[in-house]
Amino acid sequence: MPAGYFLPRDLHPAAWWVWTLGLAVAASRTTNPWILLTILAVACLVVVARRTDAPWALAFRIYVYLGMVIIGVRVFFRIVFGGGEGTTIILPLPEITLPAWAAGIHLFGDVSAESLLAGCYDGLRLATMVICLGAANALANPKRLLKAMPSALYEIGTALVVALSVFPQLAESTLRVRRARKLRGESGKRFHALRTVIIPVLEDALDRSLQLAASMDSRGYGRAGEVAARARVVTGTLMIAGLLGVCVGVYAGLDGTMPRFLAVPVLVAGLVVAMTGFRFAGRRVRRTRYRPDRWHLAELLVAGSGLAVAAVLFLTSAVDPGGLEPAASVLTWPALSWLPLGGVLLGALPAVLTPVPAPLTAVTEKVPA
């Protein structure tokens, strides 16, 4: 490692997003609970080891709770919309007959263990992907991410960063209100105290949103430049067509049932068209950057570890698809091979091979009333 490699500093936010998207893509390729739980453990390990006390880092637990809700809802839907696909009936329920226009859909009925297991597998996969995205929100500084956006994505990036910071802002407002209530000696363990928390949280979040809007307006966000209508139409068409091609290519790459000619060729063509549109759009956007973020060895290691996890899972799905998609119709422990397990463990390298984040400077905090 070069000298000063492990000195405390904040990594580039895009590196964390590449890392977490690699984990999310890997999770989308499997329903094996052992692999999904390993991905969750890797994401939680890195978040605990490398997150700061910043507001955006406090929202990770919200994504964990959301993942639990997703699993519960997925299993609940299996029970409500019929869960009798199997031989091991564990919950006999009366079946509700629907009208003829709803043929093919039935409510309740016998619930089998195989159907509930399949619902758990599907819910765990979606929950893992959501928690991986929550890990990116906990590790990446949204303000630095906005600064790293290319010129063509200036306005879009502003909207995306503000949207991604909703959960962190709510988490910070909740902590501020709970801290203020504790200072006043009020108990927060009773259910009726919920109404005394919701109103201050919403008021604080609204106040912070107005302050953010005012500060962004003073810095020129949302301004419209004088651009010819023809240039605007051509640029918008290129960007939209390119992004559609990227979406189709990514979906075809993640879905193994799609034709292969819709995967890499369409993805590459979409990237080329989109980059051309970004190039044209960037020419009419004039903005400067103060001390732009640079990619160093640590950022490359973080991004490479996430891409390596996705690559290993793609390779495993080609050589051993049965290990990634266990049959829920068989009530046995799913098999686990060493190749995908070792690939997922590569995602834990940022927890030990990256510098710790720089400590936050003390700021004066306003306690809400």
C-alpha cells in the first residue's frame, strides 16, 4: 500500500454506489438463502466498519426494518392469494370463490409449507437488494455525490440526490426530536407518545426542506439557460433513447430467460447513445467545481470488490444454476457451493482494506421545540 493509504478520509461516493450495486445485482441472481444471508452480513459488516455519524448514515436501520416488512408482506400475499402449491399442508383455510371475471385468482385456501418457503425466498431476495441500496445511502455522502455528477446530469442529479436523502433526513429529525423529549424528561415508551413525535418530526423535516430549497435557489439550481429548441429536442432524444437501451440491456442481462442479443449489444449501444447525448447536453451547462473528488486506490478496490461479487454470481449461474435457485418444492436445506460463497466474501474487503472515514467536525445543532 502507498504511504498514507490508511489515513482517515472519506471515499468517493460513487465507489460505494458501484460496490453496493454489485451486491444488489448478485442478490438478484439467486434465491439461495445462504448466499442472500451472506450478502446481508457483508453489507452490514461494511456499514458498521465504515459509516460515520452523519445524518445519512443513521437511516440504515430503516432499510433493515423495510426489508423485514418486505419478507412479511411477501409471505402474507402467499397466504391471501393461495398457497397450496405443494403437498405439505400446514394451514388449512377456507377458500373464497371469486367471480368469473377473476378466473385464475383465488383467495386463501390450504397453505403449504412449500409455498411459504418460496415466498420467503422471493421476499429475502428483494429485501437483500433494498438493504444493499440502504448500505449505499449510509456510506455515500449525498452532497459529494451531487458534486460528482456530470454536467449533463446536473438538474437530474439534484432531484435524485434530494430524493435519496429523504430517509436520512427523517432519521435525523426523529433522533433530534427524541433527544429533545428526553431532555425534557418525557418518556418515549408509550404508544400515546407517538403523536408527540410525529408532528415535530414533520415540522422539522419541512423546515429543513425549505432551508435546502432556499440555499439551492441562491446557488442557481433550477435555472434555465437559453438553448435552441432544435438542440434541446436532439439532446433529449439521444439521452432518452440511450437510457431506454441501457434499461433494456440491464434487464436482459439480469433475466436469464431473455435473448442474449438484447443483453450486451443493446447495453453497449444504449451507453454510446446516452454518452453522446450527455456530451451535447454538457456543452450548454457551465458550472465549476471546487476541489473535485478524485479516485484513488481505495476507491478502485471498493468498486472492484462489488463488481467481482456480481461477476462471480454471473459465472456461477452459467456453470451451476441449481446452486443459486434451490427448489422450494423440496423441504430440505439448500446446497451451498464454495464458488458463490467465496465470491460474496470478496465484498467484505472494504471493511478492512480501506481507510476509516474522517471524523465529523462538531456543529451547533438546533433542538426542535
